[in-house]
Amino acid sequence: MFGIKRICRVLEVARSGYYRWIAGAQARAERQGAEDTLVEEIREIHAEHRGNYGALRVHAELRGFGHTVNRKRVARLMRKHGIIGRHLRKKKRTTIPDLLAPPVPDLVQRDCTAGALNEKWCGDITYVQVGAAWLYLACVIDIRSRRVLGWSMAPHMRAELVIDALQAAVAARGGQAAGVIFHADRGSPYTSAAFAQVCNRYGIRRSRWVRPGPSRNGR
């Protein structure tokens, strides 16, 4: 068995440094144990909040439990162990008003009820994630039945999106849409000349909200 002196000489390590390393082994083990415990608590907080918490909120939660831990250390440990908080995506705008479009009257006046089918329809646009891509979804709903009559999906928010949804709704009602009030927001697809032409062709009366807002869009 080789002696410490010979081993240190072969490895080109000073014996004093070797003995310091041996003396600090216990302290290193204690630090590692404390880190493992901290990582476990970080995992529990992260899981408790369904993976939504990032380093900032995890750190705040730890401080609330009485831990005196540096935020940068929390961030470093989360990166090291692959604990990643979800990032909120910026909400896509689905109502982009066309300020130059001809005025359209509000024929509904906040009355989101209907006495019969095909009296009032409501149109709206939202967006959905399909795989790695985001697509816009346009729907037409009969206010009386709350049934989706027609829908269309596309990677753009041009007039064709809402026209396709409207034509699908007309087809669902056997081509009978004369006199229907179609209510929507001030988004440019609904105020476009192309959409107006399709409405005129079917005898549909266009109506729009005075102010766009998700709580007033038939939801």
C-alpha cells in the first residue's frame, strides 16, 4: 500500500492541501445534504403549483417558510436540476379595429337573447394551439340555441377566416339566413368589404358592439 507522501508526490499535490481536503470532507458532506434537502423542497413547491412557479416565486415561498436562501442560489439549483417554471405567453389580439371601415349599427343593444332560431347570430374569433403552431378559430353561434353553426380555422385573421365560418353556418341552416342579425365586434375581418358583400348576398343584417370586449361577445 502506498503512503500519503508518495501519492501526493505522484499526483503533484501538496500534503498540506491533501490534509485540508480531508478535514473539509465532513463540511462538504453537510453542505451537500443541505442542498439536497433544499432541492427537494423546491421540487415540492414547484409540483404543488403545477409547474407554474419560476425561481422568483419559489424563492418567495421558501422565504415564507423561514428559509434564508439567496434567490440566485434558488435559480441556479432549479437550472441544475431541470426545474423550469411555465412562461405565460403573450395574449394574441383577436380584435383589431378597422378605423376606416363604414359604420355598422348596433342592432342588439346588449340584448343577448333571441325568441327564435335564426333571429340573432354571434361571431367571434379566438386562437388555439395545434401542435407547435397557433391557429385562429372563427365561430358562428345561434344566440337562441347557443349552438355553433359554423366555424373556420386558419393561420391568419383575414376576412376569409370569418367568411368561411359564416358560409358554414348558412349551409347548416339549409341556406336560409335572410333577415338574420349577425352580431360581432369591431375587428377588421368583420368590418371588411368582403364580409359585408357575403352578408348582403344572404340577406344578413350586420351588427356590431359599440365597444369590443370578451365579456360582451356572447360569452
